[in-house]
Amino acid sequence: MEVALAWLLARHPSIVPIPGTRRIARTEENIGATQLPLSADELADLDELAGRVGVQGDRYNEHHMSLVDK
């Protein structure tokens, strides 16, 4: 989970992942992601892997999609 959070944090300053958890130990692990350095090569590899998964469908219903980017 730390690598996924570190990757998201490194992508853009406006991306703020909000992981849910019920355990303090998991929260501490998630906080560790802010200190996990990823090299440019590692970021490129993670970007490429994420691109393979692809995204299908809209995130929101039609009404809410019409409100995006307004």
C-alpha cells in the first residue's frame, strides 16, 4: 500500500489519496508513504503498469459527470 500511496503523491500536488483504515498500524504505514522516495525510473514503471489496467466507464452518473470541470 505504501508504494501505491507514494506513487499517487508523486504524480501531482493536487492528488490527495485518502485511504480508509480501521487500525492505527495501517495509518502509520500509510503515513510512511510520504517518506518513500521513488526514482524517476520507478515512477515511469508504475505509470506504465497502471496504464495497462485501463479505466472503463464513467466515475459518476450522467448528472454528476455534467458538473465535472465546471
